[in-house]
Amino acid sequence: MGFAVMSLTDAAASRVRSIVENAGGEAKGVRISIKKGGCAGMEYAVDLVSEPNSKDDLIEQQGAKVWVAPEAVLYLLGTQMDFETTTLRSGFTFNNPNQTSACGCGESVELKPADLAALAERGDAVVRAS
């Protein structure tokens, strides 16, 4: 058996469920994508989903539904999504093995596509959950 595109910590799953509950009737989960921007060149985007895209990968964990945009999959393989609250901020964080650098303020990152050959050598396979 392989692995899903991403995993969620208990805190991230709980926060996704809370966001959906507080959003009201049409919300089903959140969608993770990558967009260009910030000092380092890329940013994670987290958006509410009311109508899932059939091309997205679905990760379901502890009742939380997270869709991953197809164009982001190679950049997010092996990533763990977390939610943290500190004295100064609260928000989702991404422990991403494909991250090569980040800007000083922590709002943007530089990502490289996952090395599929290395994954194949380890015997890992991507499970398409959609």
C-alpha cells in the first residue's frame, strides 16, 4: 500500500471540521493549492469547498475533508498539514519535504516537485483518493 498525497495532524483535522461547521450549510471541507506570490515565490492557499472538483485528490481524516488541487500534488507529496496557535498567530502549517527555502516572515516558500524516481526506489506509490 502506498501513501496519500498529504496527511493531517489531529489539530489540523479538528480545525478543518470546525471551519466547516462554522461556515454553514454548503461547506464540505477545504481545498489546498499552491499559488505564486510572496518573497520566496510560492504560497499555500486554503479555501473553503462547497462544490468539490472531481479532479482534486480527496484526503479524509477523522471526519475532515481536504481536497488537493491537481497542479499542487507534485509539490505536496509527503506533506503533513498541521494547525498551530502561538502567542502571535494561529493558522495551518505545512511540514513539506519538497520545500527548499522560505522567506524570513514565513508567509511564502520555494518548492520543488517531488522526486518520483526516489519514491519509486523506496517502493512508495501514490494513492489517488478521488
